[in-house]
Amino acid sequence: VKSNKFFQVFVYKGERVVGIKHGTTARLDSTEMAELRNMRNLDHENVNKFIGITIDGTEFISVWRYCSRGTLQDILGSRTFTLDGFFIYSLIRDLAEGLAFIHSCFLECHGYLKSTNCLIDDRWQVKISDYGLKELRAMEKLQPAELLWTAPEILRSEIIGRNRNSDVFSFAIICSEVINMKPPWEPGEYKGPDEIVYLIKKGGRLPARPPLEPASNDMSPALLHLIKDCWSENPNERPKMDTVKTLLKSMNTGKSSNLMDHVFNMLETYA
């Protein structure tokens, strides 16, 4: 249906699906094949449906459910209307719910979470995509622009493999995008992805982090504190996603949890 160098949109059994190109092939062993089968059975409202993988072409293509509103980054960049505090909170809550589910299942972590693989469906729900496939991901060479969400201990190769703690760091960077309604690490004085990745890797007493300049006036200060905890330089000081979920729920006192109703009310206001 449409494509670029990273993905293609296909029609499969009458529904649109997205094929992600991995630029590599590999021999999948029985354990890896079993994990793919288990991935197809994952079911959570904030986790995108994995449909399968093609292994008979020149490169592997993983196939996922198509989400009509595109990526979280697309939504934040569209500026068709201003997101208010509840809208921002709802996106972050969805993201936390999906990531906590991934942490609780056999996958244990996502590993490569970023705002471009958090998708938005027609009901304005966040769906985390591109999880699993660790063997394929490990063979992919990532550009600096794809590493802006990566935890410092991963960039410094202090640990082998990505884990739940590094996911929590990535979650915090995405939250800063949602809060600011701007691309990652903006507004900032950095001279591009290369410098940002260098500074994350460097660390230090005052490590580089994105600014937190809320686009909405009705943001809870507690949410900003939580984001800062999640991108702590020390991986062991970052909260678990179950804790993040609990804290987020405590910030939504007495408000509706239905984002669809809220969006319709906003659109009526703007009409």
C-alpha cells in the first residue's frame, strides 16, 4: 500500500498491517521460534499485536497490526490541536501500562523503546510495538538518531544486553517528548544526535538530560519528579514500572479515564 526504507504497509486478510524491515537474515533456532509463537499470543490494550515474520526474502520483515494515527512522534509533531494536561497524562499512562505488561511477561523487557515505535490507534490508545526479536535487533547497526532514548549504561557497554532498567530510562525520554510536545531533546542547545549520544555516554555528576518545559499549564509537578527519577544515572535508582503505574494512578484523582470522550469534548471546543 505504501512504504519507505524502514517499513511497508500491506493488506493481510483484509486488514492493513505494517512490515518492519530488519535489513538482515539469521537462522532462528527452536527457542527463538517458540518466542515468536508466544509473541503472537500476547494480548494487552497498550501492546501492539505481533502478526508474524517473513523469513523467505532477502531480509526479515516483522509484521504488526497497523495503527491509523501513526506514531506517538507523529502525533506530537502534527500540532492539529493543543494537548492539555489530561491528554498528556493519558498518553503517558498508556505507555506505562504497556511497558509494565511487557516487563511482566516472558519478554522481560522491550530493549529498543522510542517514540517512533509507540503507535496510536483510532481510539487514541498508545500501542507499544517492535518488541521481542532480540537476536535480530542485536545485529542491526543503529544510527545516533536512533540512540537518543538509550540508557547511558547501554551506550557505555557496562552491561551485557538491555533490561528493564534501561527501558525505564527510555520511557522517561519519551515522557519528556510528550510533556514538551516536541521532538526528543528539544528545545536544547545540542548540535545534533552525535553530540547528544556522546553526552549521555559521558555521564558525570550532572549528566545531560532533555529539558522539561511542559506545553500545558495543568501538569502535575509530581509527574515531572517521576520522570526525573526514571532517567536517574544509576540504573538501580530508577523505579520499577509497577511503581510508576501506581504513582501515575495517584495523580489522576477524580478525573475520567476515558480519553476518547475527552478528545471529542476538546474537538467540540475547537469547532
